Amino acid sequence: MANGGSINSWIAPGGGNVSERMVQEKDPRKAAEDLFLTISPAADLRGIGRRCSRALGPGDVKPAAVQELVWGLLTSAEFRFNH
């Protein structure tokens, strides 16, 4: 899962996927909420959402940060065993 082509293609922004929506979203909190509601609706948004929104940097670092966050959720044990 770490570097597989399927996962990498899923996390790349494009086609209206969650990564693309997050990159386009100006409000980091809304981007974090979209991430968790899209990939892992059972996740607790209180603490994780705040940390996630802080990780979303401005401009040139935001696409890379988004892809790391999406990858982290997709490869998490919670996602793997519950979805």
C-alpha cells in the first residue's frame, strides 16, 4: 500500500476527487472535514480535524500535504478493516 500505483493514482488531485477538492478549498477546516467525511466518516473530527487543518500549508505545499493526508487515511487500520 505504501507506494502502490493504485493508491498513488487515487490520491493525486484530479477528476473532482477529495484531493482536488481539498487543494481548491480555501478554508483548511472545511478541507479537513471533507477529507474525513469522504474517506472515513466514522473518524472523530474534533482533535484530528484541527491537526489536519494545520498541516494544510499555503499554495505550493498544499497539494503535497493533501496527498499525504489522503494516503494516511486510506492506509490506516480503521479504513482497512471497516471499509
